[in-house]
Amino acid sequence: MASSGEEIQLPLRRKRENGEDSDGVARKRLESCLDQPTDSVICEVVTYTASPLPEKHYDADTTEPITCGLESMEDVLSWTRSKANPFSVAVVPLAPREPPLDRCLRRTLVSHDMMGGYLDDRFVQGTNAEAPYAFYHWQYIDIFNYFSHHLVTIPPAVWTNAAHKHGVIVIGTFITEWISGAAMCEDFLKDEESYRRVADKLVQISHCYGFDGWLINIENKLSEVAVRNAPLFLRYLTDQMHERVSGSLVLWYDSVLDNGELKWQNELNQSNRVFFDACDGFFTNYNWKEENLVGMKNLALQDRQADIYVGVDVFARGEVVGGMFETNKALEIIRRHNFSVAIFAPGWVYETHEDKSEFRKNQDKFWALLSNYLYIHRLASPLPFVSSFCQGFGNAVYWQGQHETNSSWFNLTAQEIQPLYYHQTLGGVGWLRSSGCPKDAWNGSCSLLLEGLIPASHTTPVCAKIFSIHVPLPSSTLVSLIYKASPGIAVSLELKTTDASQCRQVDVQEVQLNSVSPEVLDDEHQLVNKFTQLCGNLNHNGWTMRCSQLGLHGCTLREVCVKIERIGQPKDTPFSCRVGELMVLDVASLQVPPDRIQGVCIDDVVWLRGAGTSLLNATLRWDYPGNLVRHFKVYWRQLRGPHPSIPPGQLVLVGRSYSNLFRVTELRVAEPPGLLELVVEPVIKMGFSVPESHWGRRSLSYTKESSK
């Protein structure tokens, strides 16, 4: 497989302040932390010696956790769960979708290949990148493959978390290439014991890190013995993955023939079918012509046509159909013959355009051109259904309409359920566009901007569809919409539902939908009062919050639309509506008391020298039901410093965590001796404020190393 760009020298995440040398580092593991009572004080002696934290899992300068691949067969065979990086484990389970993958007859796979991989996305807790690449058109795709030229490419957890929220399967890559790859294959494919050892490790790695399978890419010649064992390896790996990882996939890339020759076919045929028959799917090379697709249709595929993913290189290298902003030409032909598609390196829209400020515009243009040949999948999520449209990167972080931080950031795990992005005409001069906009937000980094022009001839409300989902509704549902609208328009919600009995039909895309306008509740309504009390004192900062109630029996929510209606006499009316957040809640959930954070623990402590101070690095762990929260806020405060006269400090935000694990890095604390506290606040999905008595806390006392 081709690489989409030159491998680059990775920059350090951030430079050490004041030019501090790397030998000013120390680390001490608190072996007894997990065994101590959770209300006890952790005691630390500040020393500055070399850190034993593995550099492949932690940035050498900052101890920030990072994701990496495996470079050698020795790395693969020696891998154990005890050596795994806990920060690189995806924490979001694969969400269900309608229709499920096995009922999708023309699937879409995206293979993400960018400059060697493991760039800004390698930082598990995010980074302060000013212009990162991100993907947010998840509703169009079925499978996401993280590709690089490492032997074993483990998808960074931030990608798996974002994909899983949207019901998208994530697969890593196992690749061998050139002379070294051929030698490696001769060794691990020499007999059953050898290939089973490698397959077992791949299964364990996928299971441990929480992703869903593998693309197997053998791009070197194979001997007679090796090529005979390759399909057996594939079959064994596929069976074991299916047994250990629900919904998993193993795909084979079009490269080697059944005689061991390395010869790309650009199709599935009798020379490479033995590999297809041994796994879940076949990813063709990119230099196909339409006659290749016709030939594949004539194979006896036994209802497996959807398992053939026709490769499309967005960089348009070689003699290919389409590519770049004409990739739609390739998809039109592929879909005409009812095959699945594998879109390779769509990061072209980022890599080849120098002005990164135009990234969203270019990304939306690219996927809009493909939209006629893609299929919208419905997230089958249980309530609560919540999204503030955050794309996982931006120039600030907002919380309830206020700036929480004011700096560039990137963390795809923070990405929330994405809406539909599109442009449509409304007749004549009228138009409507839906896009992500970072200039203002309610929560996260951006809001959903609906803008357009209502022509004078348009007498009915404009209905902007923002979600296509599959959510069973309780008998009493509360819907909250937060928005900012331009003058001259009225904004309301329209929900489209279907009877639950219809949802059980075979083709869930074609059931009859019923439009429902939920009852708008007055600000003094008891449900609104209860909701706002749970969410705390909301400072709206120009935002409007509207609560509505819906009472239905046995219905499923299928579409969410924002209705925009002109106020006054008919005339061409330009408008904009910034949607900050949508929540769909079960009214019964308003009565559930919050959980308490349990078992806060501090370990893997590393001390760095700072300018006249010490820098604390430590791992914070705790227990809390992950399905209840959007994220956790981690704070710290100095309880006691070197001078007894100094009173305890106020809580200071350190950062956000999206799992029950957080690495505090380069925290500037008072010189020893001192006492500090680390505090964890759960931020509930539904926006409810959790009382401080339910937060997690742990104190750390630190002293100077005694002189001898």
C-alpha cells in the first residue's frame, strides 16, 4: 500500500521550560497506593533521578502518555497485557447502529494514512495542536482503518473512542514489506505453531486496546510453504477474533497471489480468492478499471459481494479513476456495480492544502461530493441522547456558554455525536447550509451553524434535519434545545418518529415516519425547574434554552429537525441559527441521585526540576460508571506549602479526562515540604451538577530527600 506523504520528524509535545536538561527527572512508583485506605495521605520524597517510565508509552520530556505501534516480530511475540499502556485502551464501547453492518449491502471503509501516522493523535490526553486533522463525517462510513508502515499499527485510542461513539468499527494494520518483510513471513508462516503464536498475539492486542480487528497487508513475495500457510493463518486469526471480540473483522489487502508472487490484481479473482475465502473481506488495489468490477460480479460470491472493498486512492497516484475532488467519479462506478468501497487517505484534503484554516471547508466539500454514493447510518443509542456538536478540536473550550480555556487543543475522544453536514437549495434563491463553527459554542469547541436564505415564495417553515438516529422513546421524554438565532426568525423542534412495530421490519430505512412537535414548556413548569436545579445556575450568555415534553407510547425517534420560520411579511429573509446543544432525556432519569467517585489513587510519580519550583507528574485513578459521564474535570490545590502562614489555595483546573485515568504532567507546586490535593469532578452527560461531597479527592504530602 502506498503512503500518503513523507514521514516527518515528530516535534516534541512542548519544550521544557527554562531549557531544563532531561537529567533533571525523577520517578518513584507508589507500590502501596492501591492497598492504602482511600482517605489516607500519600507520602512522597522528592528526588531527581532517571525515570524508568517506558518512553514508548510516555513522552520522554513530559511523561505525557502516548500511543505507538510495534516495530518487530520480537515486539509482537513478547507483548503481554502487563506491558500494555493503560492510557491507550479505548474506553468507549462500540455503539449499535441501524442497519447493522451485516445488513449493509454496500459498505464504506476509510483507511487513514497520514505522514507515517502517530502525529498529534498519539497524545492520548490530547495536545495543544493549532491546526490538527480530524474526521467528523462518521454517519457515512462503516469501518475505520488506521494505517501506517509499522509492523503492527495499533489505532490511537482517540480514534477508536470517536468512531465507537458513532457505531463505526475500527481496525488496525498488520503489514510486512520488502526483503525484511519476506524474511519475517518465512519465519512466522513456516508452520502452524508459528502462525498461531502471531495470530494469538494480534487477538490479544486488539482485545486489550479495545479495537475491532485487522487489515492484513502482506506486500512481499512468499515461499511455497509460507503462501500455503497464509490462508490458514487468516482463517485462524478470523475465527479467534470472532470468538474474542464481538463484531470484529479481518480484511486482506490485494497483493500476493496464491503462488506466492507479489502482483497486485486490482480485483478479486481466482488467483487471490483463497485469501478472501479465509477471512471477512478483501480490499482491492487502486488501479482498477470498470471491467475489473464487471469480472468480479461474475464470480460465484455466495452473497459476499458486500465483503469486497474496492480501493480508491484519494491522492490519485497511478492510473486510477477519479481521486482528489473527483473521488466521486470512482464511487459512482463502484456503487453502480454494487460493491463496497475503501477510501484510502482522505486526509488529502488536509495534507495538500497549505491554508489549514480552510480545513473544515475543504473537508465538508470533499464529503459533500461523495454524499450521493454514501449511506447515512442511524445511531441506535439508548437515552440520554446528548450532543453539543464538539468536533474534538478548536481554539477554546467552552462550558455552558463560557470559556473554560482559551488555547488551541485537539482530542478526538472529546468529539461528541456528530450531526448531518450538508448544503441544499430551497427553491429559487433560497438555500440552507449546516456546518460546524468554532467561533462560539455551548460546550466543547464548536456549535452547529444553520444558515441560509428563506425566499419570499417559501411560506412553510424550513426544516433543517440535524440527526438521523434510532432511539426508542420512553412514555415521557424531556427534550432540551439550546440555541442563538438571528432576528426575524422563530426556532422550534420537529421530531420524526415511527411505531416500534414498524422498526422491526427488515428494511428499517423505509418505514413511515410521523412528524411530532413536542409541547414547549414554560420556564416555570415543574419539569423545567427540576432540570435547571439539577444542572446548576446556568449563565446563558445570549443563548436560549427551550425545554419540551413528549408523551408517546412504543415509538422510536428517527429524525431530529430544527424548524426555522420567518416572522412577518413574506420577503427574502437571510438567517442564522447557532445550535449549542440538544438533549433527549427520559423524565424518570431526573429522579436518579448521582454516584460518588470511589477509590482515588495516585501512582507513577515523577518529579522534574523547574525554575525555583518542582514539577509534579503523577497518574490519578478512580472508580466511576463511565456510561454516566461526558468527562471528568481534574483540579488541584496547595493545602500547605513551605511557609505555614500561607493559607490553602483555591481549586485550579488541571484538565479534562475522558476515562477513570488521568496523567498530571508538569504541575508547578511549591517547593518541599508541602501538602497538595488532587480532586476529580464527574460531569454528567445530562448536565446535572454533582455536589462536591460526591467528588473524588486524594492528598499527597511531599518532603525533601534527607541529606547524608
